[in-house]
Amino acid sequence: MLAKSETERKNIGRLEADERTLAQVWELGRIQATTREAAAVLGVPEDTFLAFLTREPEAEETFEQGKAVGRVSLRRIQFKLAETNAAMALLLSKMYLS
């Protein structure tokens, strides 16, 4: 097995805000993944993912936008379900009308 160069060793676990990574970050946000879960999917420690979000404002914004889209999608599903499901209608009534 060949030894890794110093540059390769330094870049292990480092995330870059490239198109592919940002797409993954958006999808993870959309399904409301925690930072720990997102880090696991991306194959890095949670502190590395958090540092990435801090270092790359575009990545943080992408993660937050994904979360917002996911919440809207879930809310849409809940309201549709409330049309035929009394329990969901009651839940939404308590959430929005109380």
C-alpha cells in the first residue's frame, strides 16, 4: 500500500462547497437531518460538518433552505391529510387555532 502524501492526509475529512456536496447538504436539510446525521452521511465527524457550515456561508444557507423546504412539504402533506383524517385535523387545529 502506498503512503498518502502530506496534502492528502491534511484533506481527509475536509468538505468542500462544490455542487455535489451542496446538493447533498440541501437534501439532508430537506429531510430534517440533524448535524450529526448529515455528518455521518457525508462521512465526516460532526465537528467537521459544523466547521464546514461556519466556514462556508453558502453551505449553511443551503442546509437551512433545505430544512425550510422540507417543513413546507410536510405541512402541505399534513393539511391534505387533515381533509380526511380527524386526528390530523384536530392536531392542526390545536397548533394553529389555539
